[in-house]
Amino acid sequence: MIEKIAQIDKFGRIVIPAEWRKNLGKRVVLIKLSDDEILIRAIKKRGKLTDFVDSIEIDVENFENTHALRNKIYG
């Protein structure tokens, strides 16, 4: 297992090193968040990112209020 410490930029992005991206190719990445860790795992199934849209859960009652939705997504 290779571990790397990465900074999170002001937009909340984490840079994945180029040599890792070359090995991943066009694979989809699963991101799992918990209280004390973030797990990023490449998924072997090749598919479209839109295949996973319904797996995202957001605790918002009204999706018409875009400000509340944006606050839930980005914190």
C-alpha cells in the first residue's frame, strides 16, 4: 500500500498524482467519507459517472431551494 499526504486546495480538491492517474485510466473512483477518514478507491467496473448519480444521498427536503442544496453539498 502506498500512502501520500496531499493538501486540500481552497476549493476542496485533492490532487491525485499523475503516475497514479495513468494507472487508473478511465476507471470510476468511489469516495467514502466517515468522521475520521476519507477512503478513495478505484472501481473495476468501467461505466459512466452518471451510473452512480442515484447513489448520492443528501439530506435536503426541497431541491427547488438551490441555496440550501448547495450548502448541504459544499458545507
